[in-house]
Amino acid sequence: MSEAGAPSEGATALPAGLSVSVRVPATSANLGPGFDTLGLSLSLYDELTVTVRSEPGATVDVRGVGAGEVPTDASNLVVQSIAHTFAAYGQPMPGLDLIARNSIPHGRGLGSSGAAIVSGIMAAKGLLAGIVDIDALGLLARATELEGHPDNVAPALFGGLTIAWVTPEGPQFKKLIVHRGVSPLVLVPQATMSTALARSLQPATVPHEDAIFNVSRSTLLIAALIQSPELLFAATEDKLHQSYRAAAMPETDRLIRLLRAEGFPAVVSGAGPSILVLCSDPGQRLAAVDLVAKASPTPWDSRVLAVDFKGATVIAHPVEAD
């Protein structure tokens, strides 16, 4: 078995019929002040089945979110992620049939692209089991190469609350267990938001005092999430990214201001336009849902979720002998 990150000495052909099942959670990155660093795994999942076939190429059957919209051939992001992982470990890409059952909304700030990338990498891990040993840092490295930053893919891979950072040796992460009193609520609008557009609205520099402000709030946020949920309101204040992106999602900004004026710890989920409310008890979530329903002229899909603690999983289904 080759070491993680090192190409194998020989290529191994996978048998037709070998199959794996993958489950990957949605994520919310930034969490207010933890820009490009903090991420939370949520109990909303994309599921994937990948089966090796004898013919080359790939087919993708997309069910649920993205059906009829995303590519169904080798250009599909999940297929590209599988191919990237196989190539990284010196293995030939087999022909594949994929069935994707998607529940994570696309373009809403809930890590759908990160989930697709992680789905492909976990599928490759399962298919290559016994041939290549891909450890946690190898998974994170492959995912970050494709996503560009580790804040979404880390919680998708590992679950819980993750702190992610990049070193000369590659991306690193620390997983933390979230306090059981933390009760996430996600409010999903009908509109979408481009992550590239959101990032383009960021200034090249920020005031020194704003940087200090966010350092204090992001460290407080970690304490609030793992130990003291009563501090979540103060801990979710931000001056680094949300105000700069507000003009691109005015209804999101308006509702966050309204929610926070009423004491709810509301932030932009990822690049938006979804809203994440990190409530300190389940009852607070119902009050937040009611407030948004009364205040918004457009419908928002309210998702009462839990923190996912497992992260991505893969189960292999070996070829049965005749």
C-alpha cells in the first residue's frame, strides 16, 4: 500500500462492479468573524453512489438539487474531483457510473461546491482502499487544491466545528466538538450568490482596528461554540467581510440587521445569500423563523438543523464473487 501523497509504483485496474456510497454534509463557513478560517458542518446531506464499469468515461445521474442543471458527463465537478485524486496518487481513472442524490442548495452559501469536491475525493478514497492510503491531511490537501481554500471542505470532511489554516507544508485543521446547546437555523432565499462575486467585493486591505476587532470576536466565537453558547451574539460580530458584500445581497443584509436588532446571533452563511442563526436554544430558532416570515416580502426556506459531528463518510461495496 502506498503512502498518502505519494504515487504508487504500479497502476492497479479496478474491477467492474466495485461500488462505494458517500455521504457529505452541508457546511457554513466564516460564521461571522472567522473569515476563511472557521467552518461548521450541518445535518443536510448530499449522497453519492459510484460504480466502476468496464467502459471508459463517466455518466452522472443527478437527482434532487441540480437535476437538469449540472453536467452529467466527465465535466461534472464530482467526476473531476475523483479524477484529480486518482491522478494525485498515480492511479488510472476507471470508467464510472455515478448517482448523485443532492439536498444541499446550490449557490446559497451552504458549501455545495465543497460538498461536490469532497464527495469525489471520498469516493476515490473508497475505490482505492487497499491500494492507496489517503490520510486526513491528504484528503484536506486534495480538496483544498480544487476548492482554493480549506474553510468549507474541512468541516465537510471532518464534521463539527473546524479551524483551518494553510502552512508551507499544506492545509491543516483542528476539529472541535460543538456545545450541545448550539441550535443552528439556516434561512435559504430563492436567489443565488456567486462566491467569486462575493470575494471580488472584498477590499485589498482593512483598517487595523477592524482586524483587531475580528481577532477578538473569532477567538470568542470558538469559546461560545464549544463552551458558552450564551456569548454567541457578541461572538458573531464581524467587520471584515459582511458589510462589504451587503450591497450584493440587500435582503440578506436587511434581515440580518433586523434579526440582530432583536438579539439573534445572525450572520451570512459562507458567501451568502443564506443566513445562519446560531441560536443558544431550540426555542430561539422558532422565534427567528417567525420574525423573518413576518418581515420579508419574499419567501425564505427555514432549515432547522443540527451540527453534524461525523463529516463525510464512505462505504465500499466489493464485487461479489460468482
